[in-house]
Amino acid sequence: MADINVERKGPSIWPWIIGLIVLALLIWALMELFGRSGPGVVEGEPVATAPVTARLTASRI
């Protein structure tokens, strides 16, 4: 019977890539659950801005 030489290759990079993707998804999920927006910031509401003329007048005073 013939012998077949089987050599083990070096470690694969795929477990590292999959692990990093899972870690990134975990961090993203935790930030979505526990992350806070800045003080006084309400998401989804438009920001009120002063008219351009009011800003020019106020800067000259």
C-alpha cells in the first residue's frame, strides 16, 4: 500500500476575519442599545436656525 504524505498547512486567517466581524457587530449592537445622544438633542426633529439677516445684525452689535 502506498503512503500518502499529508502536511498540515499554517493557521488559516478566516477565523480571525470572522472573529473581527463578530466583534465589530457586537460593539455596534451594544452602542445602539446603550449609546446616548448629546444633551438636549432629540433625534428626528428639525433644528431651528435663525434667519441670515438676524445673524448679520447680531454680529455687528
